[in-house]
Amino acid sequence: MTSPLRLCVRRTSASETRGSATLVTLRLPSDVNCIEEAVELVTRHCLAGHDATRTIRFRLRVVLSEALSNAIMRGNGEDHTKWVEVRAELVPEAIRVSVTDEGPGFDPGAVPEPLRPEQLDEAGGRGLYLIRKLVDVVQFNEQGNSICMILRRP
Amino acid sequence: MGFNQTKGSSGVVVVQVEGQLIVGNRHELKDLVQAALEKGERRLLVDFSRTGYIDSSGLGALVSISKRIREMGGELRLSGLNDDLRSLFELTKLDTLFAITETPEQALTSF
């Protein structure tokens, strides 16, 4: 079966001022079964040939999986006619990943931290909290349907 | 990505998570544990020695099965978490909810 994912990879060579950069874009349908493949494609192509630590690779996979899950389930409501766009950029000092859905957006400031003792037994509510803890910077667009996550490289 | 279920002489059901435990396969784990409980199993170990990563849906599935097992008078343990995986449990304070051992062997002897 042909994969419904649409991948594009662009690498620019090193220049004296900025160093080399890699840009990976990926478009996937709103199907949670596509998440694992999407995470592997983006991580592999973004970090190919770079000595990222095991922890950086792990964190990138987890936050990408979280952001895709939020975009597909909450943003696009698992509507298979809607798409999710991933843009991952590797520059010498950082990895910058944005995930955008076609939903109406949400208010990230209204999402509570899931650490109160009575919440420990709850199955949900940890996604955005984990993203905030695992990356260095998290930003949203004004509409709240696009998240940008920045992982600084050691 | 999948689950490998075995039951040795200890009588403990061991579920190995091969690959990822994420939103796409969390229901499979819950169904597998539910089926074991319905067969009368009460001691379960989920081992992560061969796991790449877990997302919050995977953590949520573990919370759900833990609750279900407790309700049925059973016991759940986790093992084989490397430093990265363990950090997810520590950040979410779920390390205080689960009985976690370094290796599956340690878990089996402490049941």
C-alpha cells in the first residue's frame, strides 16, 4: 500500500556565516496510525549525518508524537479529510519543529499542569505538559492551531 | 511496534512493549490486559527493555490498566525503563504511582 504521507527534504550546504541546515516538511492525514511513521521519517531525515545525542533523538520523537496526536485528535477531530503539516528545521544551534492542523485552535494558557495528587489517576492531560518539559522553547500562533517547539543542541 | 505476552513458571504475565507505546497502539495494550484479567490473571509485569519511546497516551493507558488491575485485586509492575523513559515518569510524577524495577527479573522475584 502506498503511504499517504508526503515528505520533502531540503539540505543547504555549509556557509561561512551560518553553517549547514536541513529542512524537512511532511504532510499527513488525520489518522493516528500515521504518527509512528511520521515521527520516524522526520527524525531520520532531520538528524541524518548529525551526531545528536540519544536524549535529543528521544525528546524529538516524544514531542513530535505528542504534537501530532494533539493536532490529529483535538485540532482536526480525526477528520480524515483534514491534514497536518510538519516543518522541521535543523540548524547548527537548534532543532525547530512546527506542527499545524486545520482546526479552530485552542488556548494553551488554559491547559492546567497535571501534577495534583488527585490527577495522578487520570488517563489524560499530560501531553502539553510533557512537551513544555522536554523542549527549550514552546510557542503557539495567535489562532492556537500551530505549535513551534525548539530543542537547543548541546 | 507490538506486544509480546508470556507467562513463565512464576505465574506472572509479562508483557514486553516492542517499539513504541503511543496513541496508535494504546488500546491494544488495554485490551490485552483486560483479556488477561478476564482469564483470571492478577499479577502483571509490563517490561520496557525493548521500547523506543512512550507518549502521554501511552502513559495514560498504563494509568488506566493500573487502576483496572487494582480494582480486580491484582498487582502491576513496570521494568526495563532506560534513563530517557524513566524521565517521562519522573516529570509526570507517575514514578510515585507505579512499582518500578530496573530489570524484569527483579520485578518477578519481588512479586
